[in-house]
Amino acid sequence: MTHPKTAAECGAPEDTIRIFLIFLRLGLTCFGGPVAHVAYFRDEFVARRRWLTERAYADLVALCQFLPGPASSQVGIALGLFRGGYVGALAAWLGFTLPSAILMVLFALGIAPHEVLLSSGMLYGLKVVAVAVVAQAVVGMARTLCTDIPRIALMLAAAGAALLFPVPLAQIAIIAVAGVIGLLLKPTLTTPHDPLPTTISRRAGLGWLCAFATLLAGLPILSHMFPMQTLAAVDAFYRTGALVFGGGHVVLPLLQSEVAHPGWIDADTFMAGYAAAQAVPGPLFTFAAFLGSAMPGFVSPWLGGMICLLAIFAPAFLLVAGVLPFWETLRRQPKAQAALAGINAAVVGLLLAAWYQPVWTTGIVDARDAALALLAFIALMFGRLPPWLVVAGSALSGWLLSTLP
């Protein structure tokens, strides 16, 4: 693993540009939802670039699962923060988010229907390759984090529980229970501590957490005192980003109650935009860009999309920057390390469950799909091909297969 940079070294222009370009490539190729995003990040930053160890990455994923908001985007923000400070976090978020956000605004304007930009055959290929990418992540993380019988049992139990109770809060409960089991099995499960390379002080972290809480409590008051469309939209989207657990599809009912029920946007437009969001790479939270562009009351659709996009992602930045310094202090404790050993095994189990539902169930329909996924998995695991190349090949293969009778 490369050494973390000091605060003075973070945010150099060349580092910022490099971080942006790496995440831009991921933002253009990461299809498959948040579970697949975590798998892509692992391959890029753990297996290839060695910015983090497997254990440190699993700890980071576990933390972001605990926090409200878009978990995969929070992992990306933290990775950028570790590598380039606050500017690096912004660069990582911009690179990962801009491609899908721009496409969603174009969809709202009617300029680029998703059926034209991405054919059904290509979308089919992208769903299939997500199966291989997530499978590679499960295998790689299990090799490091589930190396004995207790941890393997924890992984399988977590996977089974996640499949039996497929609700966002169940994931948090599974992680919490796994932490308790890790404490009980401390002599067996204690593992070395791999520190997260954060340079944020606890005082700064407390400031970010105060800013998060102040906005959450203050925006509804301001919106009531000054009844303006823009302020009301900022309040609605910030509150959604601050209170949704599980990210991804879980945001649908919350946003529907915030923008469709008040009449800001009609139900048909809302569902059309949500369907389009499934066909673009990157985080599903860029659906906010579509809604902001389609809602009346803004000076321009682009401005509306940008305002709503920033509002829904702002809590993710504040929470990551606020919690990381306290998390790092906590996880240095022996008891916390024992708990994290159990939590890490549960994270692999949750990834395994998500590999089956929804990644496998939506991507694999027949034997032809399974064969294409197996070829992609072999190319990733044994051919050592870069994921972007395998993704492009699968999309092309899906398109070619869709043309066959």
C-alpha cells in the first residue's frame, strides 16, 4: 500500500487532476448500482493501485453502510479525501458523478432519450458484466477477511439474513450483530489494524458534523420563513440525502413524497426519469439532477439540476468528513478491532447476498447470460484484464447477441 500523504501534500494540482480522471473513467464505466460500484472501487484502489489494504477498504465500506446517504459515493468521496484532501474528495465526486448527471439533465430536456444513447442489447451486456465484477470482489475480499471457520460462518450467516430480510435497516442490524459476535470471538477473530490515511483533525470533524446538523434543522425553518421554490427544493433534497439509509433504490419513495406529492413534478415524468436513471453509469442519486431540471421555478433547467444535485449529495460530504477522524480513533482500540473483524466478514456476506439479489437475478436470465458472465469473470480473475475493457467487451457482446435471431 502506498503511504498516505501529509496535509501539506494533499490537494496538489497534479494529484487532483489524476484523481478526477481516475474517477471520471469509473463514472463512465460503473454500471450495476452501488454494490457493483463498491466492487469496481475495490479492483481499482485495492487490487491495482493499492491505495488501501483489503481490511482498511472493508472497514471503510462498513462505515459508509452505517451512514445515511449514497454508500458507494461516500466510499468514493473518502478515497479522494485520503489521496488529495478536501479538493481530492471534490475531484473524486465530480469525476464519478458528472457523466450520469449530465445525461440525466439531457434526458429531462428531451435531448437524449436513454433508448437511443444506450441500446437494450448494450444494457443487457452491462447488467451481465456486473455479475462478474461483483463476484470478483466477493472472492478477493473473502480470501483476506474470511480466512477461518468463524469468519466464514459469519459471512454466510450475514448473506442469509440479508436475503431473508431485504430491507435497508436490516443491513445495519446485521453489521451491528456481527460486531457483537466479533467481540465474543475475540481470541479467534483479532486481526491486525490497517489505519485509514485520513488527515482530518477531530476538531474539524466536529465542525463538519455541526454543519450537517445545523443544515438539517435549519433548512426547514428557513424554507418556512421564506417560501421560495429554490429554498424549498434545497431543503427537500438535502433532507432526502441526510435521512435515507441504503441509498440507490431506497431513495425512490422519499423523493416521490418530496417532489411528486406536492405537485412539483407529475408522476409520469417522475417514473420516466427514474427508468432513465437505470440506464446510466454512476450513482443513482443523480436522479436528483433530472428532477431539478424537470421542475418549474428555476432560472434554467441546468441550474435547477445542479442545485438539486448538490443538495442531495451535500450530507454525504459532511458526514464522511465529520465521522472519519472519530472512526479512526475508535478503531485503534483492541475491542473495536475485534468487533471490526466480525463486521468485515459481515460486509463480505452482504456483498455476497447482493451479488445474488439484485445483481444475479436482474442480469442472468438464461444459460447464454451465465456463459457471458463466466467469460467476463475469467477475463477479470485469470486474464487480469482491466475492468473497463471487460465492461466495454460485454456491452459490445450484448449488442451483438441482441441482433441475433
